[in-house]
Amino acid sequence: MKNRDAVLMRVADVYENESTCDRNHVGAVIAIEGRVIGTGYNGAPAGMPHCDHTCTCPKVNPATGRRIVRMLNTPGQHDNDCPAESACRVAVHAEANAIAFCAKHGLPTNGATLYTTLSPCYPCAQLIINAGVVRVVFDRGYRDVSGIHLLYDAGVSVVIGENA
């Protein structure tokens, strides 16, 4: 990874810390010629309540009286109707927020590079392609790689960062 890529990925890391969805924290930066033109992180749409995936499962095992420790995002550890088990329907993804910011402010993204801390999902990959982004750099892989395959198929350059 080039030095400029490393710097811009660190900026995406900073935005990741701003994420308001507690299911996953992701930051994104859009840059042209190494200059940031847009940023985003995953969270609720502007002015809307933040996501809440707080575990609502019983905290004590009635049979033993012992406290039950449950981990967020750990499949099989929660009741089926627990918010910690359900997919988020509130948060806008970091990549979509960064592209929307650029669109809102009339900043063209054609020929840009998008830096994201998590590889794009399929719908975000669709947005990235249609926004004219020509290169995507990411740190961690998302569990569903269909977005990466779509980017490859569309001729978008994909670079896995140092931490991937």
C-alpha cells in the first residue's frame, strides 16, 4: 500500500470511531488525487434516532440463577427476537454516506478512490460503481464478498490494506 493510501486509510479509521450503529463500526473517505472530498460513517440518517441493538435476552439463567454473558454479534448466543441478533435496518452504510455527502454538495466522484475500513457490501458496491469511483482500498473483509466480486467485474481496482 502506498504511503498516501496509508494516510487516507488512517482518516477512514478516525471516521470509523464516529459510527453510531453498535452492530458494526465502519468509516469511509473519498479522495481525488490524494485530497479528501467526502467522508462517511455508518449510522442513522441525519436527525433520526441512533440504532439500538442492545441485548434484551434474560440476564439470568432461571435454572441455575447464574448471570448469562452474551456477546454482541455472536450468532446463537441470543434469543431469536433479540435486537442483538437482528440485522440493522436503520444505519446508512459509511460508503453510501460518503457518496451522498459528495452528491449533496455537488462534488464529483468520477475517477475517485474510496477508502473504507470494511470491504463494501453488494448495494454499496453498486453505488460505488455508479458514482464513478475507480479504486477501492479497504482494511477488513466483510463476511459477504459479493460486493468485491461486483467491483472486480465492473473493472474497479480493489486494494486490500495492510490490516486485511
